[in-house]
Amino acid sequence: MKLLDSWYAVALASALKPEHPLAVQLHGERFAVWRDSSGAAAAVLDRCPHKGASLSVGRVQDGLLTCGYHGWCFGADGHCASIPAQHTGEPMPHRAHTRCVPCREAYGFLWLWWARDPEAPVASPEVLPPVPAVGPIPEAGDGGWRNLEGQVEWQANWLRVLEAFMDLTHAPFVHSGTFGASAPDQLMPEEQWVKDDSLYERVLAPRDRHYRADQGRGLRGLFNTDDKAVAESSDGGVQHIQLWLANVSLVRVVFGDFRISLCTAHVPLDDGRTLNLWRHFRSFLRTPLADANARGRVDRFMAEDQRMVETLTPRLPDLDGRGDLLLVSDAMTLCLRSLLREKRSAGLLV
Ligand code: FES
Ligand SMILES: [Fe+2]
């Protein structure tokens, strides 16, 4: 299933280096992304119109995407700007272009626009809606936070994955080895809403026994002497979960000033594979020495979800509700499916 006329976060912005194009995949289609001469991210289909080489294995020269095979150069509009083997003065062949796709950089991700009609002329930037307003997440360079990034591919449909990130009641079971150990079985939201292609819920978060005040005291004493927040963390806190269509979720756990955020792009590589690109922020233990532990925790609970989500059948969620038995406690899954049914009725989900 594909959501049309929608922005998808498809890569970590940090993965895009100035000299090298980046290969990304969305709904089975490959794209080459690079930085043009203005530094803006640009994207085209990852196929050279000359003999079909992958443009993403070429290089970037003077802001142009240069095919590694015979050196044809492409601008951000997809048109070929030069063919080295041709004599100068010969006209550029009409078909010497590849399809460009609107591309943005925001919230630490690169985004591609998936149009309802991919063959239609590319909409001008003013006509397209803005990238969804994901947040709050810390700005780059905000010294109050430490940021980590990573990725993991799951053999599961992307909508099943989105649902998993809005699903509260799995925590005490799937995550019994990590943060779900102290979660109550009946984790009822304090607030829920759906607005502008975004779903939100807020729950009281149980105390995480791994983040008790006695953990990492030595490191905090050495590096974060201003961080008193953990001492206040023993009374539980608030968890905010939000999803923005097409494919970004944000989980924020707040225990006073002791905060963790996980912003994840769930990239539909195709109908059976989802690439989770995550950005993790913590407001405590900000020393790099604590990175390995924090990364290990994210990897562990992602693996806990993966193990379960990859078993779900049918592989694609049945939006009409005949496949699963959803109850009031699955409110956010129901809300997401209802939103997706609206999209389907409007011809925007195929
Ligand atoms: S295949 Fe790209 S330049 Fe020949
Ligand atoms: Fe989970």
C-alpha cells in the first residue's frame, strides 16, 4: 500500500555527504540523492538514461550528479547538462533526462514527495505542501541534548510498523526485558487526537527501573554536574507519542528534566520491508562515553518489537477490520486505520 501525494522521510540527512550521491529506496523505486551547487538536496530516479547505470554510484561534481559510467551530468531538474563523449556544439538529445522528484531536508531527515501521478510534470515547490511539522525535537547543536542515530530493516509492511509505534498495550509483554517491565497492563491514554494527518496520544509513563537515580552516578558526577534531573525521575512521568503521515513517529518520555526522545522514519522499501531510521536524543548522561549503552538500549527494544511485528499476518493490515479483532484499548490503531480509509476513499491510498 502506498500513500500518494505525501512526503516520506527516506534517509538520515547525516548520510548525505557532499561529494557522493546517496541511494534511497521508496515503494520499490530507487532514487539518487545529492547536494546541488546551492547545498540543497536534490533527487532523481536512480537510472541513467544513457545505458541504465545507477546514478547513485556516480559522484557529485560542481553540484551536478555525474554518472560513473560515461560521465553524463545531471542537474536537480533531471536534465542532462553535459555529455563528455559528444562533440561540443551538438544539441542535447531530447531524451537526455531522468525524472526528478521533489526533495527536502528537515528534522535530520531527507524527504521525498510521492506524487499521485509520477509521470505528471513535477509540481513547483510553492504548490507542494510543507514537510510535516515533526516535533518538538532538539535542534542540531543544542548542548542540552546528546543525539545518536541508527537504522534497522524489518521484514514487515510499513503500516504494520507504524501501528506498532502507536501501540501502547504491547509494552509490558514485548518489552518485559527492558522499559516495559514496570508498565501496567492497562495503560490508558490521558489524551488522544487526530488532526491534519497526525495522531497523538499521551500516557503516564511508568518509572523505568533502568533509569533510576543510582544508575550512572559516577559518570554524571564527572561530566554532567548540572544534571539534577534524574533524582526527580523516580515518580514516573509522561510519554508523548505522535505520528505524522506518511511515515514519521516521535516518542518522547519526560521525567521532569530527564527526557528521552526517539524520532523514527519508517521507510517503506517495498510492501514487505521497512527501514527504520532512528534519531535518539537524551537530556542526561550527555557524555559520549554513555553512547554505547544508549545505543544498545535502542537496538534492544527495537529488536524486541521487530521479533513480534515480523510475525504479523496478514502482512498488510486489513483497513476494513475483518482481519484483526481490535478493541477500545487499540484506539490509536483504530484511529490510524480510519484515517487511512479516508485516504483510500479520496484515492490517496492504493
Ligand atoms: S550509463 Fe550513464 S553515462 Fe553512460
Ligand atoms: Fe515497542
